[in-house]
Amino acid sequence: MVRVIGSTWPLLLGVMLLMVGNGMQGTLLGIRGAIEGFSTSEMSVVMSAYFVGFLGGSRLAPWMIRRVGHVRVFAALGSLISATLVLYPVFPEWTAWTAMRIVIGFCFSGVYVTAESWLNNTATNETRGKALSLYMIVQMVGIVAAQALLNAGDPSGFILFVIPSVLVSLAFTPILLSVTPAPVFGTIRRLSFRKLYRISPLGCIGMFIVGGIYSAMFGMAAVWGALQGLSVPEISIFIGAMYLGGLLFQFPIGHASDRMDRRKLILGLSAVGAVLMLFTSMVEPPFMLLVVLSLLLGGIANPLYSLLIAYTNDYMGVEDMASASAGLLFINGLGAIAGPLLTGLLMEEFGPGGFFLFIAVLMAVLAAYAAWRMTRRPAPAAEETGSFVPITPVASALAVDVVMGERDDGDGDDGGDSAEPEDAEAEDAEPENAGAGGVEAEEPADPAPQTDARPDRPAP
């Protein structure tokens, strides 16, 4: 691990500063929007706009990098982020904020793709899995730290918008001054959404639902806190607990998932989350209980994301994991766009409790669908599945593919080829590049040079 940190610390430090800046602006806008008098529905549009931009960035960033290179894309997107962050208080209009959130989401998506491809290139075959896992831990730590920085100034002033702008600007210094060469950027083959759905209906439907849950949680939590009358320190603790729960619960849940039918775990977590959120929507718990519930909510929602990716890859060959991950992340992005919008509608209709009610409904739907899918076919044997790995919802398809690929080191088996398709009709699925009636997933980055490819799988 020391070796990994020694070779990747500029990237990891830069990513942590980026996540602190991104985590601050998301929560800060929810608080400042209430101060500016924006309605709940207006703020829901503002928060949803980030995910519109993020989804667009995931599609266009690989093309941009191939066209002008990592360094130029990195510097250009970083400059846009830094400039946009300080413009929020200059133009306190929800329509202007919506446009700026689209820009911010687009830029951060491109930055993540670039950073992850660079990190992947820096690591060796032996250290790549550890490096990407450490990268994801750093992301969560940065977002948790961001919540504490919200108490460094008055949200009605200017300083809290300057801090994330400065942090984002500083984040690019260690990365761009690193001696690590920019990687070669390639492509991977596509996988149609129709084939992906045939292979794993639960993976596709579940990722759409989890996208809505995640974006509602981290897009509208600050809006809910402001409506509820929480102070800035209380809002920062409430949201920080969500991220902390996601960090703490990943590993024990992942350990359990490697020893049982993942669908049972998805069902159980979703059902528990639905009950907890329904309870929270019906009562007004004291603040300390609210923090505990927030910790549990984050601890359930984040592992669900990783579980669904791991479950889908249990039915995929190694050569298809990258394209499957790209498709799942795109589906997740579509759900994320809808999350804040629908949450805002429920909060307008039912008051602040609509925030938790929306999450409760989505988790109940996911639990019911997982239970139904369990009646469709038996689970694969534990030895035929891969190992769970923690993945954050902001990771690109590149990082997901690399980290998932490292799970099979030493087995000599992809963990998925021996499993039957989830539906019998999957046996007649179209060829890899067939697009008749199917929408194709985006082309995520493939930065690893050919000389660094593993012999048992294509370069990630």
C-alpha cells in the first residue's frame, strides 16, 4: 500500500481536493437557495441539472480526450469549474444556477474520467486494484471533509463559494505537475442496452432506481434541511453522516454478499431502507436519531450501487464487463436526473417529509422487484461469482471496469462465464455490436497501454 501511495499521491491528493470542492458546492447551494427564496421545485431543477451535465460529460469526455489530450481537457475543465463556483452568488437566479450546475456536472464528469484513466496508467498490474480502491476511499473522505468546511463562513455571504473554487484550482497543481506521462486513450466495444437488460433485468432496473435514490439523497438533503429549519452545522452533520455510512458499510455488506445470493442482500437492504425512511417521513425524530438514520441510509444506498454492478458482472464474461459497466452507469445517470425532480414534487405536495417518502417508495419498489426476480431463476453458486468491491456512484465506467477486473486475480476464471443468462431468452441475444432496436452504451476510456495489459483479460 505504501508503494501505491508513493506512486499515486499527486493524483489522490488532487482528487481529494476536487471532492472537497464538489461536496461543498452541492450542500451549499441547497442552503443558499433557501436564503435566496427559491421554491422547492426550483431547487429540484437546479439539483437535477448537475446530473444532466454529468451524464453528458460521461458521453463526451472520452471523445474530447482522444481529440486534444488529457492535459488540455483536464486544465480546461478545471478552469471552468473554478470560475463557475464563484459565479453562483453573483447571479442568484435559479435559472442561472441551473445552467451553471449543468456546466459543473459536465466538467466534473470529464475530470473524473481523466483522473481515473491517469491513475490507471500510473499503476501496475499488481497495484491497479489497490490504487483504484484507494481512489474511491479518497473520494468519500473528501466529500465528508467538505461538510465540515461549510461551517467556515456565512452561507449568505461570498467566502463559502470562494473556498471550493480555490480548492478545485489547487487540486490540479499536483496532478498537472506530476512527472507521470499522460496515457494513451482508446476505446472498448459497445454493448446494447437491450442485451444488457436481457442478461440482468435486476441490474438495469435496480441501477435506474438507485440512481434516483442517490441523487435525491445528495441533491435534495440540504434543501430538506433548510426547509426543516436545521442550522448549517446540523445540515453538515446530517449530510456528512450519509457519506460516512456509505464508507463504513461497504466492506461488511460486501463480505456478506460474497457468501450468499446477492439478490437476497439487495432485497433485505432495500426493505430495511424502505421501513426506516417511511418511519422518518411520518415522524420528526430528534436530531441525534436523525443522524443515526442518515448514517444507515447512506450505509444502505451506497452498497446497493456496488451490489448491483457486482451482481450483473456475475453473469458477464470478462471481456464484456467494461461495456456492461458503461451501460449500467448510463442507466444510473438517467435515474439520477429524475431523482431530485420527483423528490421536489413530493416535497411540494407533502412537505419536507416527502424527501424521505420518495426514498422509501423507491427502496420498496427495488425490494419488490428483487423478490420477483428471485422467482425467475436460481442463484449461481458462490464459487461461480466474483468478489464484491466497493464502488462510489461518481466513478466512471473505466474505474468500475478496472476494479471489478481485479477481483478475479488468482482464480484463472472470470466468475461469470459459467453462469447462465438471467432470462432464458438471453441465450438468443444479439451479437456484441448488434444495435437493432437497442441503444448502445457510451464508450468509456481505455487508458492502459497495450504493454501493460493482463494476459487473462483485455486492457482495462
